[in-house]
Amino acid sequence: VPIKVNKGTYRFQVVAGDLDVLPLSVTISEQGTFKTEFTSSQANMEGIATSTFNFSTTLRNITAEKQHYGLTAEAPAGWVVIFRPNFKQATSVDIDANGRADISIDVDPSDRARAGIYKIPVRASTTSTSAMLELEVAITGTYAMALTTPTGLLSTSITAGDSKRIDLVLNNTGSSELRNVSLTSSAPINWEVVFEPDKIENLEAGKSTQLAVSVKASKKAIAGDYIATLNASSAETSSEVTFRITVKTPMIWGWVGILIIACLLYTSPSPRDRTRSRMPSSA
């Protein structure tokens, strides 16, 4: 049956010389056309920006000739689309007349793709026929944050018993808005850590916000290095930073030590007095 044919019933006869005639009929149920069909059982998917979406498609060559199809896609900047006809990566495929090919299409979004719905038209075309299929990807976004300081420096010094303010920056490095970010800490015993503010209601994707933390060292802290861990967390993600804090003893204790040594030197007998005290007295 030719490709271009109208729907209907067509009758034929098979003649065996002068012996007999066999009547035949063929009913065409679908209009015949010179075209290409590009279809998918599921043309829309949903996931986060770091996912790879795999679509199963079928390309049909409804023509009377073998066709060489070029495969192309119109994706947003930063996205990658890979065609795999017959499970092999390629940008074209040959299909016999009235034949078909199963084509797997991998769609890899940009990691920074914002939440939303994206249309990706894909096309199979030759010099004489073509077909287009529109794929749809719904990005729910990625969640990521980074807690740091404006300079990136993660160490400081403090005097025992004193407080110190440390400026911080919270960056939303994901593609979705962060909500209800709480700030917590883990510090040495008897230290006080207070965030200003201690909670961030929302932070848009790609944005940053300034905050601070006040650290008060214990009065009994001895000189040395201490570790304080600062944490920012939401329901979806978190970020942790470790701060090294060098504790110095107050100057007053240095002066007290010097005074004690001076007093000891002042009240101690001189070497001559100690010598005299050991000599026997004369009769």
C-alpha cells in the first residue's frame, strides 16, 4: 500500500488465466501521508536542578523512503541534551521506510537553574520531512548555603572573661529560597555564644545576608587555642564553620605575678645575711 492513500476500501482481482478469478479487498483505516512522528510516553518530569532527566521517545518514519534524521534540541543556556538512538549517543539516526527508532533523551539542567517549568523542544528533521516533540522539565530547585566571614578568616583571639563580636555572612548558594534558617553553636564549657539575629526568616537564591556572633570566653579559661563551631541550618540543608579562638590571660594577672615575685625578692634575706646567720658567735 503506498504511503499517500485515502481511507476507504480498495478491491482487487487475482486472475488465474482463463481458469478462475479471486476477488480481494483491502480496507485503509488511516489516511496515508508523507510524514514523521516523534512521540513520548511521558513528556514531562520533575526534580531538582542536579538531577538528570531521561525521556523515552519513539521516532517513526512514515514515508516510502529511508530517511536520515538530524536530532537537535533548544535548551536553556547551561543545559545539556544528549540523544541516544538505539542506546548509542549520536546526533542523527537512519530509519527505513515505514520504520521506527527508539531514542532515549537525557536532559541535564544547569546546577543553578531556578525553580520553575522549562520547555525543551526537540526536533528530528531531514531535507523532506521533520517532526518536533516538546519535553517539559519542572525544576523544584536546589538547596545549599555557606556560612563564613566577610574576609574568609576563621580565627581570632580573645582575653579570658571578655567578649568579642565576629561578623558573619550567610550565602544562599542554591537555586531555591531558604526559609526559617536557625543559627546554633557548640563552644567550650562556660563560654557564651549569642547570634545577632539568631534566625533568618527567608533568603532568596543567590543572595547573602550579614549577621554577627558575640563570643564570651570563660573567666577561668587558661591561655591556649579553643574551638567553637557555628552552624546555620534549615529544613533542607545546613552549613557549618569551625572557628579557632586563641585565649590570652588578662594583663592584670601578669602584673600580679610580677608583684608576687618582687615581694618575694624583697622579703628574702640577702646572701650576706644568710652567711652571717650560719657563722658561730664569739665567746
